[in-house]
Amino acid sequence: MKQLWRTATELLTSAVDDTELRGRLLENASHPREIEAFVRLLTTHPPRDPGQREAIKQFLEFSDDSVAPLSSWLEALADIHGWVEAQGRRTTLKMAVGYLACCDAAVKTRPDLHDLPATVRQMLEEYGFDG
């Protein structure tokens, strides 16, 4: 497991210059796959592309405004990434964050939904992902 974390940390360091952001992501991730998913989704944008910075900004803003902790956002993001890859497709961090934001809104308004990662998995199963 240490090697998985080491690999994920190296991947994150190569993709994200912001030391504070890297620390925040690593502190809140429960599994290296969450960091790897974040980086894979982020790097669908060309390096230093304004879309990359905007996607990170949106991810942080939406997760900060959510009742779900950042750790749940990272887990749910990894679930989206895994689902999309299983379909043989790719998406961007920005598209995945948009999907997460919609799922987060559903969690806030529907009492039967209480967990962001579980809601994302349910929504992926029922409705898929077009992004």
C-alpha cells in the first residue's frame, strides 16, 4: 500500500504545482485511487490550460460549499472516473465536477439520499454519465 501512495503522490506532484492543494488532497484522500483519478481527470486538459485551473477552482468551491466532506468528493470523483473508464471513455475534471455538483444538490434536497459517493454510484447506475 505504501508504494501505491508513493506513486499517487508522485503523480499528483507532477500534475499540480500548488503545494497547499496537494497537501489538502492527500490529507483527505482515503485511497491512492482517489488521487490518481483526480490527476487523470485533471490531465485531460493540456498542462497549464486555463480549463485546468478552472476545473480545480470549481472542484474546491463546490466541495467547500457542500455538506459532504472533501474526502467524500474525492471518493465520488474516483467512482465517476472508474465508471467512465469501464465504459471505454474519457472525461474531464470539469465535467466530472459538474456531475458531482448535481449529485450533491440531490443529497441536499432528498432525505432518502444522504451519502455523496453512494448517491453518485446510484446515479451512474440509473442514469449513466454523458460528459
